[in-house]
Amino acid sequence: MTNYKMDDQHEYLESYLSILYKTPGYKVCDNEFPGDLPYSSLDWLAHFNAIDVTIMTPLNEWFCGIKDNDVVIEKGYWHTQTHPMYIITGNHKGHRNIIILKGGWMNEN
């Protein structure tokens, strides 16, 4: 597990995921409560294999549509995808929010 503070890796990860979030076609699930997830998003979660987990304190109050002091970012793969996937979760006032993003448009490993 990685815990980023204010450093270059943190800023890069926050910037990269913010770009993916704002770019059409990269959101699989957008700011859903776990009980409200559509079946297609549950399928993504059920077949997700995490390879890295990061706890991050975003530079801004809102990060990818989630308002929280800290967010958890899971990087991994869906069973049939070759590009990385990101599951971002945060809790604001007792409500957990989930964002699922498809990566792969930059040289990621």
C-alpha cells in the first residue's frame, strides 16, 4: 500500500486521475453510493484485481467528484482488460462514494 503526501508522485497521480475523470469515455461508474450501483458496475467490481492501493489527501477539496479529506485509490485490472483500472472511494458525511475509471491512454504500467 502506498500513502502519498505532498510530493511529485502525489501530484502526478491526482492530475492523471482528474484528467481521466473529466475525459469522456473513461468513467465506468461516476460517484455512486454502493447500494445504488448499476449491475454493470457491480460486474466491474466483482472481477477487479487490485495490484496497488494508495491513500491520498487530495490537493483540492473535491477530487473526481468526491469531497473527502482522504480518498482510497485502487489500481488494478478487470479480468479481460489489458489497461489499468482505478477504483476511487471516499466518505463524505457518512456516505461512501465510488468512482471507477479506465486508464491506459498514457504510458502506464
